[in-house]
Amino acid sequence: MELDHIVHFVRQTPQKATAEWQQKGFHAAIGGQHEKWGTYNALLYLKDCYIEWLAVEKAEVASQANHPLTRLLLHDQVGFGTICVRTAAIKKLDEDLRDRGVKTSGVLDAERRTEAGQLIKWKMLFIEEEISARLPYPFFIEWQETDEQRYRKLRDTGAIEASNEILVMDRCVFGVRDPEETAAEWSKILGGSLELENCRIEFRKTDQPQERLEEVHFVDGENKVEFEHGQYWLPRL
């Protein structure tokens, strides 16, 4: 399994988030709108994953959306939300999780409309859970296209530049009450290992009110940057 993206809830518009990260020297791009969920996003692509800055666009739509990620956004408001793991066999993964006694949302259809009007589609899978101060489980995604096809289109639209493809994720650090117990739970969900093909998952003890992702480390990340209640360790450009 591979890290697909990190979800970071923000109050800024995609335009403002994109502009701020471009000022830091990173080529971010406006993602688009999730019309059925009342949300929109900005994106920072790396070599094989990305950061999603997700915000509420239409509160009346978001409040009525029966969608796990939207509900988590409305609960948390701002800060790191959760991570998404990429799979090429989401239906099989759903069956395997259910066979192991893990309750799921079932496979969900999803879509986003870009600024240019292009409709991008994918499938999602969530672990069934109550939204609370406890750490949310990762969720899963299967894209309609291959990684090569997606990245080719992203290059063509300018969402990805050469500078994006030298950026590599190192690890995600989560703050939790009981690191050993959480590691065992997540290992079960992720097929037996916390070492994804392109990212390491770590847990440490926290005294914060909520258990959440606390730090995102890029490879060669020496520059600490605070953004919308999230902490990034970025390479110096």
C-alpha cells in the first residue's frame, strides 16, 4: 500500500492557500470543488503522493452531506485530519477488512470538478467509526486512472511542475494516548505493517485534547513550517 494523500483542514480558500505556499517556494495548485459535499481544495503534489488542503465552500451543503470526511472536517474545523492510502483493488480490500471483523462504509463513489470543468472520479472506502477526539482511521482510495495517466494529465494542466516531482514524503507522526495500542490497530487495518511503500507511520504519546496527525516530514525536511495548526518539516529550496 502507498500513501495517496494527507488531508489538512483549513479555513483559507484554495486561492489563498495556494498563494501562501507558492510564496514559500512550493508549487501548489487549486484542486477544485466537491459539489456534493460542499467543499473545495488546494493541492501540493509530491513525487508519488500529495497534500490536500480541504475547506468548506458551501456550509449548507456540507452540513447535509452524509460523508465521513466532510463530517470530520465540520468537527475539527482546522488542522491535520487524516491520511488516505492508495490501493488498486478497493473492492477486494473491503472484503478483506470485513472478513477480519472491521466494519466499513462500503465502497463509495466520489468526484471533483476542476477549475477547467474537468470531472475527476475515484472510489473511496472508510472504516466505520464515530467522529470524536480519538484518532480517525486512515481511509482508502482507488483512482479511475493509473498513476502514470493521472500524473501525465496533471503535468499537462500545470498542477505539477518538475519541482514537485523531486519532493518525497518521509514520515507522518501521530499524537495518541497509547502508541502501542494504536500501532497494533493501524497495523491490522494496513495489512500488517506501518511501513507504507512511500511513507513511514509513527505514533507518539500526546497530551493534546485530540489524537491527530501532528507532524508531516518530507525527506531532507530541515525547515519547520507552521500552517493552519499543522506542522511541516520541509526541505530547504
